[in-house]
Amino acid sequence: MKLIILDRDGVINVDSAQFIKSPDEWKPIPGSLEAIATLSQAGYRVVVATNQSGIGRGLFDMATMNAIHEKMHKALALVGGHIDALFYCPHTADSDCECRKPRPGMLKEIGMRFGVEMTGVPCLGDSVRDLEAAEAIGAQPLLVLTGKGEKTLREGNFPKNTVIFPDLAFAASALLAAD
């Protein structure tokens, strides 16, 4: 099975320093939905792993997050794509959970649920914490320069084996070309 793990905010959709708190605020990055559709159609199992501390902060509730994800799923369906699973951490940065990236708990859970050894699995993110979580379980960290990606690139301090792409569409094309 081919598996790919994507962060949500800044990779699939436009990010916001004030959090994505409603379906109206969720806007796809140009080309991202088509890239997911291409990956899905090529046999990849596409999984989203996202920190959503806005829940823990009380900025939005589960019903709102579900509505945001429903909008994402519908938009993907319109271009022939889908997400196989969506994992999220609702905890704030000061909590001591294992699921919040950069800790690898969420990615470990994905590996267990899908019965996949995570070594080398491509994990796309726009922040250091996404890349560190991937590295911690032996997955392949991929940095996209959308969202916080440009800032992450400038600041450095990400895993040495990180591969860098302008956006999700470029990353998907490169992965498919390598298959």
C-alpha cells in the first residue's frame, strides 16, 4: 500500500495566524485539491494529520471542525479526489499529549491503523513540527513552501533529510514520477 500523510493548514488550505475557525475561512491552496485527486487516483491512501489546538483553546468546537472537514471532502469530491482518513490533535501546545506534533503519536497511530511500517512514508508539512514528527518515526519529511513553509525554510532547523517543494502539487508530481 502506498501511503502519504499531509498536514492540513498551510498544505491543503490557506493558513491563518488566527486559526481556521469556520467553513467560510477554509480556502484551498490553488492546485492542492487536484494534487490530492491525482494521488488518490494513482493508488495512494491519503491521510491528513493535523494539530487543531483551536478546539482546546475554545475557539471552535467539534461540530465546527466537522463542518470544515465536510467542506474539504466535498471540494475534493468535485475534482475526483478523497482523503482516506483524518487524524487530529485537539490539545493546546502546553498539554503533555503524545499526539500533538512534533511528537510522533498521531503518525504512529496512522501506521497502526493502516498496518504500515512508517519508514520512508512521505509526510508533507509546512512547519518544523510536522517535519520533526515525520523524522521521529523514520518517515520522509517533505517541506512545502506554502503556509508557514517559507518561514520554516528561512529559519532552518528542520531535519537534514527533508525534501523541499514549492507546494503540494509539485510534491505530488515528484512522488508520482518516482513511482
